[in-house]
Amino acid sequence: VCDYGQMFCIFRSPNTNKNLKTRTIIDEEYGLEIEINTRGRGKLVKAGLKHSSDECIVPSYVKTIGSMAFDGVCDYTKVILPPGVTTIEECAFKDSCIKQLVIPLTVSKIGDGALAFSDWTKVEIDPDNPYYSTDGKALYSKDYSSLLYLFNSGDSYDVDYRARKVCSNAFRNSSVREINFHSPTIS
């Protein structure tokens, strides 16, 4: 049923008679497949499609980076997430060759293994992000109490003295050879 006079559309699935909640679009400039719900909120589901840039600027209507969205993608050197992205789902950047990532202050959830198995050289996080911090070499919880992920940052790395916990995927794919802990109560 469509009423273009008021720009209102309801799409019904022939099998279930339920409203479809998303439509898929392709951003050709950056080679992104994005699902958009009826409220205009996007979920990036696949990156690395045919595109013309080595830098990927995710559109502002994207709120979620889907699971495996950048899996195996080696077409970009840098990905910039816009303000408004709230979630980076599990394994979102798994096995990608992307070197740089910019995370806005609105990201409140980074799923398990979201940054694992990738060769990061630089991950920037808005300093006002209330959930995450970085020293440029690792991703921490905001208060530095948990080490979430160690980037490829040279031969050795000194874990921040405030760290009390190291998450299970923290060292996946890291080429760091020596890790020094300065907290006697780390787990």
C-alpha cells in the first residue's frame, strides 16, 4: 500500500503478512551495502563493494556497523565512523587490512572480536566518548580498567597501570612480542 501524496508506504511480505522493516541501498561512492529501517536509521551490513576511494566515510544515517561488515576488506586504508554510530557489532572488522579507524563519541558498544584479526596502526576515539579510551596503541574501557584490544604497536607494549582486566580477544592478531604488566591484580 503506498500513498505518495503523504509519502507513506507499507510493504507486506506475501508469506508472513508482516510489515517489512528495512530496505537495502548501495552507497556507490564508498562501496557500502546499508539496510535502512522505517525510521531512517541505517545498519552497514557489507563494505568493500565496487567503489572509488581508499578512505571510507560512513554516511551519517548509519547507526550500527554490522557483524562482519568489513570482514576481509582490504580496499580502504582508513574508515571514519560518523557521530551517531552507537554500535560496532562482533567481528565487524575481522580480517580486514584497514590501517586506521576513527570512532566517534556516540559509540557505546564494541562487540566481541569487533577489531580482532586486523592490522590496525591507528585507532582514534573521540576523547569525550564516555565508554572507551585509547593511548594510540590499545583500546581500553574509559577508565582504563580493562584492556580490550592491543593494536600492532611495535615490539613491546606497557599495559596501563590502571588496567585490572585483560579481555579475551585483547591480543588477537597483535604482532607485539613483549607485553609488560604493571598491575599486581590484573586478571
